[in-house]
Amino acid sequence: MSLAIAVPRRRQDLRRTARRLLTHLLLILLGIVFLVPFIWLLSTSLKTDPQIFLFPPRWIPAPFTLLQYHLALTTIPFFVYTRNSLIFCGFTVVGVVLSCSTVAYGLARVRWPGRDVLFLFTLATMLLPFEVTLVPLFIVFRTLGWVGTFLPIIVPTYFGSAFYIFLLRQFMMTLPMELSDAARIDGASEFRIFWSIALPLIRPALAVVALLQFLGAWGDFLGPLIYLTDQKTYTISLGLQQYNTQYGTEWGQLMAASTLLTLPVIVLFFFTQRTFIQGITLTGIKG
């Protein structure tokens, strides 16, 4: 009898192991597919100009050179653009975290008439593509005299983002209402409950919002292209277009600068991946 039970179990274990191996194999192959463009980017940045246009292409540079990085850092004010990008990213991350967490708390933890209707209208704004509001927003910012400054691309983040509000609201819905009710009985105000109870408990979700906003702002090209007119205020993503000259594109320098642009994102995600995954997996369990 025990042998009859052990054989099916062993078959199930073998099938489970085979499925895991197949799944891991597919994920590894998919990861390699996504990794190939970055490997080519890194390889091209380490080549001399004649090697870049060889056919068939060489994956391993010979000779190996860092000249493209030197030229990339000196051809344009790379560090000035990087500083501008960090300023832009920093202010937008603060704005999104503060505004979206406040709105999400009001939509998730405070009971008031019309709350769910307003939440649906908030989600409905996600259906509007950026191109629809581009011209009206530009006219408004031009009237205010903000075109040519960072204000048009920073100030809107302090008025919330529908997607981040949805993300934080769903996370807050998982928190027990008894915590807020007990704090109200003890005389705590809504702001005190929000600041001392809700925010510490949603740190993973706040980290996800901050990381997503940083990545979006760091790689944003269209916003700075529309509103920034002075080269001294260019962000690094906008500054990369200066490698396109009237005589052609400096591909080696462009690849080197793009590699430097990508590295902070990779390093940031490497150190925050556990918090990022935790925030994503715990969001939206309830509510």
C-alpha cells in the first residue's frame, strides 16, 4: 500500500521539478533577450569609431578603449545636465509622494459622501492621453510665464497622479480600520493618524511610487523638450540629442553617454528590488 502511494508522489515530484526547470529556462532565455540591447550598448561604447560600423559586427571590442566616455563627458556639459536631472527627479519624487499619499488617504481611510464617485473620476483621468492636454497645458504655463523653467514639469506632480493615487489607495485599503478608529477614540486628528499610523505602514508602497517616479523623470524626454528652452537647464535625457550634429551622429559618444544614463537606474533598482517587489505584491490585496 505504501509503495502504491509513493510511486504517484514521486511522479508528481518529477513533474513539478520538470515544470520548474522549464519555467526557469524560459525566464533565463527571456532575460537574455532583454539583456542583449544593453550588452550591445555597452560593447559599442567601448569601441573605436571604425569598429562600430564593421560588418559583421563584433560583440567584443578589439582594441578596448575608454575614449568614447572621455569624449562623451567633454563634448557636452554632461555633469550640468546630470545635476539638472537630479534636481528635476528629486522635486518630482517629493511632490508625487506627498500629494498622492494625502489624496489616497482621504479616498481610502476617511468616510465621506461621494468618495467612491470621486475616486472613479480620478481613475477616469488616466484615459486622457498626454497629447490631448499638451496644448492647453502649454498655453496655461506660457501665460504664467513658466516656459523655460522647471516649473511646468515639477509643479504638476504636487497635484497628484491618478495611477499613484490608485496604487497607494489600494495599499491603504489593506490596513485594518480598527487602527484608525482606536486613534480617533484617543483624540488623534486625521493628520496625526495619517502621519503617525498610515505612512509608516505603507512604506513599501511609498518606495514603489518614489522609484517609479524617479525612473519616469530620469528618462523623461518629451516634458523637458517642450518646456525647457535654455541649454543650461537641459536634463541629461534631453542633452543626449546634442550628439546629433549637422555632420552626423557621434554613435560612440552617444552610446557611452547612454550607458552612463542607464547605470544609475540599474544600481537603484538593484538595491531597492526587494522593497519594490514587496510593495507591488502587497498592493491591492483588499479593496
